[in-house]
Amino acid sequence: MDIGSALKIGKKKEETEEDRQLALERAHEVHDESLVVDGHVGTLFDILHQGKRVDAEDDQGRVNLAALREGGVKCAVLSAFPADRHYPIRGVRSGMEYIDAFASLSSVSGVKLAFSAKDIEEAAERDEIALVLAFDGGEFLDGSLGALRMFHRLGLRVLSLTWNERNLLADGAAESSTKGGLTHFGREVVAECARLGIVVDAAHLSEAGFYDLAERSEKPFVVSHANCHTLYAHPRNLTDDQLRALKDTGGLVGISFNHAYLGPYDGSGLDRVCEHIEHALEVAGEEHVALGTDFDGFSGPGPEPVTDHSKLRKLTERLLARGVSGRVISGVLGGNWMRVFRAVM
């Protein structure tokens, strides 16, 4: 598709109140008809280590059921962050603790733990919020494919190969001087994930590791939370060549609301998010751009006015106002995540 047709730029006429109301109604229609997926939230750390309750009415965090519902989110990928990164022998134990915390959410009203694309679709039909388990780093595996298989049986469906540092699978994004890619074990993990039905996540992976993965991956892979290096040269952001590689392999990038990856901007933070979405659409194509807010994974509120999930409809409103088509927006909101989930899980 010619993305230029979705990103119409022209001189705007002066809006009337009726125009604004019609635009708002159209935005809500697009949003409500979409199966909205946030591909990366950091809430499990707070659940495990701080006793956070996602169903608490007085919860002050950004990720809770009330905010998810208000924002029309149908599925959230909850990512577990290993606290003891420098003690890899604790990885499996830490992973089991996170799985226990994830499993405890099954008792929360209005929630469904999801292990397949069908589970997510069925939850949406019943007006439940589907939760998917992700591990944010291969440290959890302690060098064992058996641990990976065990975690899959217990519900793991998305695996980020690294965080920013080096581990037994690959170099992370912060290891810029070594330029290391996937290790032999890392390649074994990628192959086993394809066999099991685990989505491989290249967020935090080094550039060399990214291209190793693009060359070897048998299934679409994702970068669950990152932005565009062309707009802001952060080591966690993706170059245009990487965006094109995601297109070629059938994967996607989840655009992050993390201020660290957005870069400096004039005007609203939401417009800056839209700029990253639009650039990724232009380079990677409409089927390869999604959302990975990273809410609860960074300090402070999200970019104004989308400070949490409850305000997510404003993203749809703004993208429509900037000329992105409703069909393309629906893919960004969740259709593209669902395509990958169906292909892999």
C-alpha cells in the first residue's frame, strides 16, 4: 500500500463544533471496533515485588483494569523483568515467582490469562481483558532449553532475548563496543521458540543480534517497545534498515510511550508519539507497526495527554486528525499484534 494515501497532508479548514463532534464520534468508532493490544507493559514487577493490585479502585499506577477498560484495551502483554540480572543462577527461580504472580491474576474478575490468539479473541467477545505473559530477558533461562520448555508449559508466550546487557543468548543494546550477535545458545533458543510457539522479542537486542535474528528466525519476530532512530538517535530505537527488515520478516515494532525513546519535542508528547508511528508506517508499512507503551516500565506519567491507558482513545483521535486512515489505525491499535500472535502462538 502507498502509505502516503494514509498520511494525507493538506491545509485544514477552520473546524466547527459540529466538525469536532463528528471527528470524535469517528475516532470512538474506529477505536471501539479495534481489538486494542498493548504489547508491552511492566506491571508484573510491581505485582510481584510491591504487592500491586490491578483491580484496586484506588490504584495510582498507570496500569490497572479500570484504566485498561476506559481506554478500550482488550489485551495487555505483561512483561516480567528479572531483578537479579547479575546473578543468572537465580533466573529460573525468579521466572517461577513471576509465573506464580501471573497465575494469581486468574482470580481477578474480568480477566482472562491468554495462551493463544484464540484465547485473546474469545476474551474480547466476552468483554474480558486478555493478559499474555512475557519475559524481558533470557536470564530467566539459566542457559537451559529445558527451562524454556517448562516456562512455555506454564504460560510463557513472548520472550525478549536480552535486556541491555550481554547474557548467554546475545549482546544487549548497551554493549555497543563488542558488536556481538546471537550466541550458539541464542540460536538454539530462537529455533525452540519457533517450535513451541513463543514470540521472539528483539527489544533491547544489539544491532548485530537483530540482524542475526532476522536472518535465522523461522517465524515473525517483534520489537515490542521501541521507536524510530531517524527521529531520535537512541541506541534502543530502530534504524530505517531495521524497520525494513521487520517488514521483510513479517514482524512488527511496538511504538513506545517511554520519554527516553521519544526524544525532545515541541508541542504535545502525543504528537511526538504520532510522529514515530507515522515514520514507522512510512518505512515498514501498515502491517508492521503496533503499540508497546512500556507503561509501568518507566518513571512518571506517559506523554501528555495520554498519561495512562485510560486516555488511549486520544491517540486514535489524534492520528485521524493527522490524516491516518481508520483502517491503518486499527492495525496499529492491535490488528498487527493479532496477526503475529496467530502466526506464532
